[in-house]
Amino acid sequence: MNTGNLTPRQREIVALLAEGLPTRLIAKRLGITIPTVNNHIFAAGVKAGVGEKLQVGLVSWHYRQRIAELEATIANLTAVR
């Protein structure tokens, strides 16, 4: 998911969704309504070219995992030097 096109709030919500938080808890944590969370998820999905909440969460989770792998690789390469 290209997060460069997302608003800061959309990025925040997608990150929480990728962590597995349900919409209800995302809304509570951010102090916004559930429909507002759903609107942000939908808008993020449109920008990313995916249409459903599950797809947004899965794509975001995948990229978070990939970033973690790359960070670990960089740390290992740095430690070798």
C-alpha cells in the first residue's frame, strides 16, 4: 500500500487496522466515531486500489511485515561491519 497518498489520519487508522484492532477499538482509541473510522478505511482503500476493509488490513499488514524484515536485514548488515 502506498501510504504517501494517505492523510496522516488514514495512515494512523490503517496502521491500527494492520495491528489487528477492530474498528470499534480504533474509534475508541482515537476518540472518533465508528462511521468516521469506516470512512477513513474506505478512502484509504480507494487510494490503494482495494475495495474492502479486509483487503486494506491485509495489504497494510503485508507491508508492515516486509518493512520489519528489511529493518532486520539492515541491522544485521550494520552489525557485521
